[in-house]
Amino acid sequence: MIKKEISIGFLTGLFANIIGMLIYILIFSEVSVSQTITKSIEGDFMGTLITAGAILNFLPFFVFLKKEQHYRARGVLMASIMAALVIAILKLV
């Protein structure tokens, strides 16, 4: 039961991060989404896009806390930590 709740929160966090990235790209980019992602990989600013998308993780995190779904909030937090690790790896490589 607990693993299921954490998994739901983790998937929610990943989904929120991806949606946040897409919103950021659609608002601030002048080219298509695929071109922006390609340029961000080539230009070494993919971490910036992930960071901008991770901001949206605040919404489900606090909603889960408000509803006292602490294990789901823990899953969202785990997704945010995973995003931070990916950003750190991208900066080091």
C-alpha cells in the first residue's frame, strides 16, 4: 500500500516536471518543442529546462500535504531529488 502511494506521487512529480518543461518551452521559446530540446542538449542548457519544469512540482507536493497524503508527497519529493541528480550529472559531464 505504501509503495503504491509513493509510486503515484513519484509519477505525479515526473509528470508535473515534464508539463512544466513544456509550458516553459511554449512560453519562452521561439521554435518548436523538439528543436528547443535538441538545441538545449547541444547548447548544454538542458539542466535549465529541467529546473524550470521542476518548479511545477510545488503544486502537487503541497496539494498532497494539504490532503494529508504524506506518502504521495514523499514520492513527489523523490522525483524532485531525482531531477536534481540528473541536473548535477548533466553539469558534471
